[in-house]
Amino acid sequence: MRVLLIGGGGREHALALALADDPAVESLVCAPGNPGMAEVAELRPVVATDPAAVAALATEVAADLVVVGPEAPLVAGVADAVRAAGVACFGPSAAAARLEGSKAFAKDVMAAAKVPTARAYACTTVDEAARALDEFGAPYVVKDDGLAAGKGVVVTDDRQAALDHAAACLDDAASAEAGRVVIEEYLAGPEVSLFVVTDGTVALPLLPAQDFKRIGDGDTGPNTGGMGAYAPLPWAPKTLVDDVLRDVVRPLLGELRARGATFSGLLYCGLALTVDGPKVIEFNARFGDPETQVVLPLLESPLGQLLYAAATGTLAGQPPLRWRQATAVTVVLAADGYPGTPRAGDEITGADRPGVVHAGTRRRDDGVLVSAGGRVLCTTGLGADLADARAAAYELAGKVTMPGGQRRGDIAEAAASGSVRVPRGA
């Protein structure tokens, strides 16, 4: 099987490593890729959000399967163009990817499918946003309606900060679909990320994970794209996955099929385990980053064959997924200035080790590896339990240096100490 992987971030490097380990994958091309992916694949240039260019590249490299990593190409219709060219594609259509591309659309679909989620208003004016903030009260949750690379959400007790973010979203026509911002009630409870591989009808869940959105220890500072993650979750209710499949995934997929927007690809369910049970915080239309970096190293089943089955509507014939009896922790190294304006060009040393996943890196003309993004790389450790995996991840992190780099020191710390509390009823 010849596979073309679209993207060049940490999620795609983790996908590339897993695909390269699949004995059925005889060749792997990554476009545009990154220096880490170059170790396991051929890199080709492409504008990832150009559907015609991606489809042409898939034909040129004679791909049997195209895997689309990031959300922006999916929303732009890359999967549609690839399928129109006669190539199997893992990733939803543009119509189905609106589930991530528009928070308001996702809320509408959830309401129709009776999926448990937070009450919300899609606001088009600052006055509407102010009234919604006052109805729900603090903590205030304000979401950019469109794509915002994981940084479009503000959760704060400061009403003025919430209102300012709402106004900024409404002013940014490039990021807010139809000039909308979503204000919703706060969901209290530990958060869980659940990946589901689906062909639109059959849904196969992967291991639940938890990521850490805030930039600072103790969940302080602004939201980021994610500063670390771990899997599996020793504290999660035993029925969690089955409950989510029953109450969230299957009703959602059915509603999308009824709308003519069948979702085939990776459905990311961002959940809060509330006192009233699991509720959806958000959906994404692709693998999450950095959760992918801890889920895939634990997957023993061949990834390429799994994704091909989803892309070709044959998941029903897949054997049960196999998992390593281990725990994984990943820690993100972010650039100075992130999540604001990250500094680029800082030299990185020690990144040529197993377990280091590249996200925002490049090589200078002299071959030196330097930073080229907000989240630069992450270090993933495996162990028999969370304490061992944390120790391995942070030991590896200590061997990678970059001027001005930022890391959280508390990834999976609460879970390792047994202090994560799930509300009764969740």
C-alpha cells in the first residue's frame, strides 16, 4: 500500500511513525512534512489547503490511500478532491468537516441528534454576546466560531476579558463563520479526548486520553493547542467509552448521514465528565494534537490498514483493536512567546532521539535544526504506569534544549498521584 500523508506538524509526525511501522505500507510520502518525518518518509512540497494540488500529488505518487492530518485542508475540501480523483481518502468531506469548522453548526447538529452538550448561543453582535455571558455567568466560555488552531477558546472569570474576546471574534471575518461567536455554559468536570475511527456507519473507538490546554503549570495562563497529554486514563469510568458511543457518536453519525454529510475519518470527541454524565465540549474532524502522540504508540494494530478500511467503508470486517499494556505521556516544548507570537529560528539540540516528535521545526541551509512554530516538538515516554511514563517523558525532555523554550512540569501529575476526581454520576 502506498500512502500519502498530508500535513507537517506533531500529529502528522506521530501518524507517520505509526504508518511506517505497518508492514502493509510499502511506501510513505509526506507533504509537506517536517525534518522528523523525513527520517521515515519521502517529503514532497504541496499547499495542503489546495484541493486540486493535493489530488494531483496523490495521482502523481500513485497513492492507494491519502491521510489528511490537519483540519484546514479538510474544511477546504481536500478529501472531496482526492476521492473525486479516484483515490481512497481518510478524512471527512468539507460538508462533514463543518463539525469542526463551525461551532454553531456543531451545536445545531448536536441539538438535532440529542447529543449531551453545554447550552449555548451563537451570537452575531456584541450586545447578544453580553446578554449570553450574563445568562450563563462565570466561568465564561467564549468560542471563535471558525478554525483557530486550538487557541480560539477563552475560559475566564473576567467578564470584560470574555466580552473582549467575543468582540475580537466578531471583528475577524476570516475566522468567524458569518460573523458569529459562540457563548456557552461552563461544563465542570475532568476533560477527556476520545478518538473514533469511522467509515460513517461503523465506529471504532481508540483509547481515551487527556490533554492540557493551558500554557502554565496548574492550568494557568491562556489556552494553547495543547502542552502535553497522557493515555490511558486510570481514573475514567469503566463504561465511559460505551456510554459515549451510545449517547454521542452513533446519534451524531446518524444525524450527519441524514443531512447528506456522512462523516468518514477520525471523529475527535472532546468531553467533560460532569455530574450529569459525559457532555461534549467540542468535536474535531481529525486526530488531536498532542493526544495522537500518546494514543498511537500504544496501538499494536497496524494503523495503515485500519485507516484504509475506514476510507473504503470496510470497518465492519476489521478485527478488534490490539493495545500495548503500557502507559504513555508526552510533554510539549513550545517556543518563546507562545501562544502569542512565537519566536522562530532558535537552535534545537538533542532532538535526534527515539520518542522525540517534531511539530514546528525546520533545518537551516547548514543542516542545523531550528524552531519554526509555536509548539516546536514533544517528548513521549512509555512506562508500566503513569509514574514510569512521566519519568521517561521528562527524562527525554531534559535532553532536548532550545533557548527560551517553555514546558509544563505537571503533565499527568495529578493522575499519577491519584488525585483526579470524577463527579458522581459521570
